Amino acid sequence: MTGDPALAKKLKTNLRLPVMAAPMYISSTPALVIAQCKAGIIGAIPALNARTPEQLEEFLTEIETGLAGSPVPYAVNIVAHRTNERLESDLAIVLRHRVPIVVLALAARADIIEAVHAYGGLVFNDVVNNRQARKCAELGVDGIVAVAAGAGGHTGSVSPFALVAEIREWWRGPLALGGSIANGRAVLAAETLGADFAYIGSPFLATAEANTQDAFKQMIVDGDSSDIVLTNCFTGATAAFLRPSLVANGLDPANLVRPEGAGVNISGGGANPKTWRDIWSAGQGIGAVKQVARAGDYIAHLADDYAQACAAMRART
């Protein structure tokens, strides 16, 4: 048995829903994290959403002040890839603030895990396949975030049915599943597959607290799975982008070319300065988003839909 099966239960104790918010580059804000946690889910923000390490310090202070007395933890995402020029400075701030949950992405590092564990924090790691999950477990992570096909941002290509099943063959610790989860029925489905948490990002792009332009919010409301394009041409890692935003920036979604010899590069958003800022990312579940709303209102709707799904499941058994 690998991982602590009691940890997921402990994390869920004060949650309204078994949900972790996915940290969204540029879009997640301190206000969004505070709203998510106050509404009863684990809120999250990427460290790189702060323009400087100094601003990250301000962000974390704002979140901690806004959540004073709240029993719901928040998470900070750190891109652990070697091309992240701010990795060490941002990590030092995260450690100083004793951030409850640190979510690592695009790499796994034992020294970061040890440093977070030293103050009692938890480390989750994004993975897109079973091999990566095993590597993270060997390094000592507390939880695994399985990024399956359909997720936004840097995404995976494996079916959630296969990915969760493969990881659950050996992993008993906290497991979050991401990929097209946008309503309560999907949250219950993630649990039914064997995940402890649903990892939800794209619906929060259309919330009032998100740092997204009005046109971006409306594109989420108007879009569906057919509007999502997968490409590795911008950061070197496969990511999901909104087709209308590609076209608006003069790009042909059918003819995106990765520079020859280019590797993964997340510094400055990747090789293209428009990446994430003007070329917008989302997951395939956006068809479930019908309106722009405050985060708390969306989570309340999510909770109602989840309760109805649970009741329907009980009625069938």
C-alpha cells in the first residue's frame, strides 16, 4: 500500500464538496481563492500569477488575512520545471508562509517535498500518466493530481477511466482527478471512479473574481468541447486552448507549428508572449458553463447538483 488513506478523509472534514480548485495561470486571483475556500472547496493559485516574488508575498498575506479562522486550506501551485526562473525565490516565500498545500507541476523534486513536510504542509503533484504518478509517490508526495484527457491548461491524453484505475491499483493516498469536470454529476462520477477529489478549473474562468477579460468569460459561456484545440507549439508541453482565441490572434488552429528543436519552456509563458495572456486556455467541460457568476454562486449550484446526483444514485441502489 502506498499513500495514507486517512489523509483524504481528514482533508474532506471541513469541505462542502470533495473539490479542489485547479490553479489557473493568470486567471486565479487571491479574491478567487478566498471565495473558493469560503464556499467550501480547496482554493488554489499559481505562484507565477504574482508578477514578482514581492507580489507573491502580498498575495499570500491577502489570502491568509481573508481566510483568518477558516478551516478550509488553500493551495499554491509551483511549476517545478528547470525553466522556471522564479522557482527558488517563490518557493522560499511559500515555505515562509507555511502554505497548507503545495501543488507541483511539470516536475517532481524531493527537496521541495521535504521542505514542505518540515513545517507540516502537504504536497500534491500533477501527473498525466501512471509512470509519472509512481515517480512522484517514490519521492514522497502526499497526494496525486491525475490530469486526464479533457483538462485545460497543460493537459493529459489518457482517459480518466484508465488513469484512475491504473493509479488506484497501487496508490491509497489522496487522489484528485481533473478533466472536463464542471457539474455535480461529474464530481460524483470522479468519486465513483476512485478519486477523492474533483479538480475543477475552467468553470472558474467565467467567475467575477477571475482575472479574465469579459470576452474570455463570454467565450467560456458560449463555447463547448468542439472549441478546444490541443497543441505543444507554445510552451513545448501539450496544452488546451480555445479555438476562437487562436483565430482572433491571427493563427490557424489547423496549422500550428512547433519550432524545430524547441523543448519545454514555461519561462515568460513559453516561446510565444501571447500564450495564456491573449491565447486563452480552457478544458473540454466548458459546455456546462451557462453564465458568468460569482465563484460562491457557482459552487452553490455545484453543491446542489452534486446532492441531486447523490440522491439519484441512492434511489437506483
